[in-house]
Amino acid sequence: MNLKALPGHLARRFHQISNALFDQEMREAGLPLTPIQYAALVAIRDNPEIDQVTLAGLIAYDRTTISGVIDRLAEKGLIARVASSIDRRAKLLTLLDEGSSVLAVADPVVQRSQERLVQCLAPSEVDQLNALLGKVVDSMGNVSRTGR
């Protein structure tokens, strides 16, 4: 069987390359962020006072392991957690000034890593790739551990 004809194999390799470029760009920028930490920060910035469970769903991350991501971001002083006044068990997440500063530096770094990832493609091919990946994720997202 030709591995290069298997979408799952290609998706795994694409993911590996994407993470490697992300890590390289972050390291060069002096930012200690992982792709999932970056995604969490963006989601918290865009959804102030989001709870951890909703955050996990938004970034398609496992509900039980999102707390470790949140712990690390809080330890870095990037976010704050406060108990919800409605449900004391729920923790609401807010981006702190330091988190905003980190994102201001990280956003162009991530953009650069994403551009490098698809540099061999024409702009129309990038659009096509994104459309096709989005179509698969939208139609099959419910089969992963994290759901949609």
C-alpha cells in the first residue's frame, strides 16, 4: 500500500510539519507557547469569561486535559481563572495584560509559520486546501475524542 495515497497518513505528516514550523518560529521569537496554548489564548481573547468546558469544545481539545493547559497559562501569568457566580464549580477564563502582550507578538509569528507551511502552494490552492480540510473536519469532527 502506498502511504502517500492515504489521507490519514498525509494528515499526520502535515500535522507534524505544521507543529515543527510552529515550534521553530516560536523558539526563534522567544515565546514558550505550544500550538494548543496559542489556540486557547486566542479563544479566551475572543470569548472573554469563557468556561473551561466551552473552551475545550471551541478548540477541539479533550475536556479532561484542558485543565493542564489552563494551569500552565495561568502559571505563566497569561490568564486568570475566577469562579463563576452562577456555577461555583465552573472556572471563567480571562486574558490578562501579559497574555494580550504575548498574543500581540505571537499572532504574526503564527501567521509566518502558517505561510511557510503552504509556501509551495498557489493562493488558490491554499484556499482549496483549507476548504477541503474544513469540509472533512465539519463532516467527521464528531468521531474524534473531542467531538466538534
